[in-house]
Amino acid sequence: MRVLLNVIWLVLCGIWLAIGYALAALICFILIITIPFGIASLRMANYALWPFGRRVVDRPDAGGASLAGNVLWIVFAGWWLALGHLTTGIALCLTVIGIPLGLANFKLIPVSLMPLGKEIVDVDSPIPV
């Protein structure tokens, strides 16, 4: 079932989200000081391509730099990304077939708001301590 949902997601939503996150990463890589944000954006692009069967967990080694970076990310990019996922998720939930895709969009909101200090793992893998 995960594979079927991921294929539907990829065709309808995932490819466009991943392209958007990849373009944001490219901009971040051009502006040298924002490379950590570019890496986080590529991680989100990967997650946006294939979200079913994966989850976001906090990295145990994330510290104050991740917090400060997340604050900057929220101010400059995170709030509009989260708003986009929220509106798209609500629109997808208006149809019965789109409900799982809408829920996947809601699942992307926390990582789009605060991507630094997060790790994307399989659902079946243990939570890192």
C-alpha cells in the first residue's frame, strides 16, 4: 500500500514539491553562507518525493546552532512553506481519494518549518536515542 500511495503522491504532488525544494537548495548553495539550509532543503526534497513509510525524528546531536538556524529558516522560508503545505493538505482532504495525500502534506509541515536538527528515517527503524 505504501508503494501505491507513494506513486500516486509522486505523480500528483511529490515531483512538484521536490523540484521546489531542489530549486531552493540551489539558491542556498549559490549563497555560500546558506549551504546548511541547502542541505536541509535537499533532505526535504527527498522526503517530499517518497513520504509514505518514512517519518521525521529529532537528531540527538542537534544543538544551539540548529535552533538558531531554524529560527532564521522560519523567518525567511519556513512559514510560507508550512502555509503552502497546510493549504494544499486542506484542498486534498476535500476529496476522499486525496485524504491520504492531504495527511502526507500535513506530515511535511513540521520539517518544512524547522528542518535543521531533524533526520528522516523509515517507519520500521527504531527511534535514535
